[in-house]
Amino acid sequence: MKVCVLGLGYIGLPTALLFAAHGSDVVGVDVKRSVVESLNTGVIPFHEPGMDDLFRQAQDRFTAATEPEHADAFLIAVPTPLDPATKVSDLTFVKRAAAMITPYLQEYTLVVLESTVPPGTSERIVIPLFEKSGVLAGDFFYAHCPERALPGRTLHEMVNNSRVIGGYDQASTEHATDLYRTFVKGEIYRTNMKTAEFVKLMENTYRDVNIALANELAQLADECGVNIWEAIEIANRHPRVSLLNPGPGVGGHCIAIDPWFLTETSTRCRMISTAREINDSMPNYVLQIVRGMVQGIRDPVIAVFGVAYKGNVDDTRESPAIKFIQLAENDGYTVQCYDPHVKRFPYPLQPLDEAVANSDCIVVLADHACFREIDPAAVRMRTKNVVDTRRILDTQRWIDEGFTVSIPGAAAHPLPLGVGADLREIGLSHDRSVGSFAPLPSAPLLSKHERGDIP
């Protein structure tokens, strides 16, 4: 079978290589000539565990091009960004991909849309575009099969996770199922097109809402003088509770985007919209903590650790770091960025020593495993402050080296159950103008001289 995959990004390229490694002849199409030239010379344009080995396995059956070719099956795996002003999906790339395929559409051709789209997109937009070729749906096969893969584990999850396939009709569903069965070991669930579109959005919205709950609880914990990390650990001992950890916001191509695809034509979206607002506001909350820590310092310099949207990946799409940096610069701070995983970013990236030089506060925004290995004794900065939004550092080790450490949601020390703590004793005062706790100038957060520490 010959397969043509349109879009050679984080999803399209691994998918194309998996098909090729499992016996299909594959042409991968991308409008970026640099991507095509890179792949045809054996260079993968991004890092993902296992991709190098997979590329070697697939090399004899895979080629990259800027235009489609005749094929038995076409897959569309192009971006579907969000218009930041209107919060409405931008389907431009999907439409362009459909237009590129249309001249090659024949009876019995299979077309699969993997790109995440609002419910009804296949029925209202994509199929009508294909039918302009004169070949009607039912004569060609069509299905929506949204990807379900986590960056950093993409290949493992593409092979082992369950998939949902929603076909135009039964024959379309079966043909798409047969195609994916060439490499998918997980369960394949069959449904209709709109349900498949809805399921993908629902899954990522579930994650977004639960992260928002954790982030709101962290802010409430700061107001109450409770260590949210300890509270979550205890609450999750309940057999029906599974709270997530708070953080600086969410990013990536799914969780920060997909919920808006559900709400763009709806008037019944209060919980989803609120969750989006909470998660999008977390960089503001982190900056608020930073303000308290550098209060009184002239011309503060902030060292951002981790500009990827999550740990151990090079993906910066929708990263909370972007908004945090913009806000910090608008506050008049100088921002220096360090991320050993990321090669391209809108702001300059520096080596560790340069990023911390003359800085007044390290802000950890991504939970890269390598950050755990940083020796605080070797970190040379002007003022020893750290905001660890991911709680990834060995807090006690940094405190022992003279650092003041703040962790969102952990304003108070972990105390035995039922034991209270006076806010002033742990260096916190309620700032009603911002609705959270800010450090008192005379008593910094979590210094090594205090009575207890976060574990």
C-alpha cells in the first residue's frame, strides 16, 4: 500500500515513519522546503525519543516531498492553530491540505484526517471540499482518527495507546481500521465522524479542567497558609480522588488549544471557559510571587529555567514561559533564559552560567530532569532567590546553600495535621490588592533560618 502523509510535524512525521517501518511505501509532504530537504538528507528536524532508530528502519520506504503523489491512502496531520483574538479555530492548513489531495482523489481512495478539529468539521468543510473533485463520499473512504500521543512518549503511545476512528460510513471505518492496524497494538474504537472529533476535544478538556482545579486550589492554599502539595498527597489517598499537581500554566498543541474548539460555537461553556482563564492566568500568578521576592531590588534580573511547555521535550508551542517573559519584561525586569532541550525560541537562550549571571531570581517553569542535577553551590547570582513552579528542585539542598525558595501553593510549612501556623511567623502577609500572599520584607519565604522546610 502507498500512503501519503500531509504535514511532517510532531505527529505527521512519526506517523509516516511508523507506516513505512511496517511495510507501506510512504511519501511525506510538507510545504516547508527546509523540512523536506532535511529529511531527504537523513536529518530529523526535531527530537523525540526513538525517532532516530525508527527513521533508520523506515528509510528505504520513506521519502519527503513538497507536493502529494497518487496514493491508496492520504493522511492529513497539519496544525489547527487557535486565533488568539477570537478564540476560534483556524482551519486554513486543513483546507489547504484537502485542496492538495483533491486532484489525486479517486474511487476507493482512503482519506484520514488526524488534525484536531471542532465537531462537525469533517461533515461541513472537509468532505464538501473533496466532493468538488466529482468523487462523492462513499465512493471514496473518509475517516477521522485523532492522534493521542504525548510528546516525549510519542512513538510508544502511537503504537500502544487505544485509537478512535470515526468513519463517514461503515466501509470507511473498516478501511481506516485496517490501515492503522498495521502498527497500532492498542484497542481501536469505532464510531462516527462527529463523535470522534468530539472525543479528542473532550479528552484534552478533561485534562485542562483538572489542571485548572489544581491551580486554583494552589492559590487558595497560599491564601489559607496551607501546603497544597502535602494536601494533594493526602487527598489522593481517598479512593475516588485523583488531583493533579499545580504549575505555571499549560501549553503544547492540545490542552491549551482544544477546549476552545468545543466552545467556539456554544453558549454553554462556563466551566471550560473558566478553566482556560485560570490556566492562562498562572504566569501572572507566578510573576506576582516573583515581585514579592525581588521587592526592593533595583533593576531586577530574572533567570527563567525551562521555556518548553513541559519537562524533557523541546516543544515550546503555547508554553507558559512565553507569557511569563512578556509580563516580566513589561514589569521592567531583564529576563535571561536557560533551556538545554530547546534550540529555537522567540527569546535568546543562554548557557546556565550566563543565564544566572547577575540575576536576582531563578524561575523554574519546566520540569526538566536535568534541573535536579544542578548544584546550587555552583550557581553564581546576585541575589539567591528561586521560584520553583514545578517543585522539581531539592528544596532543602538549595536552602542549605543560602537560597530563599518559593513554591506556588506551598506558602506555609508542612505541619502536623490539625496544627495551625501564624502567617506572620512564616513571613507572609495578605495583600488584598492582589488576593494572595506576598512575602514580608523582614521575613523572606522559606529561608534556611526558619523552623521547617518543604520536603
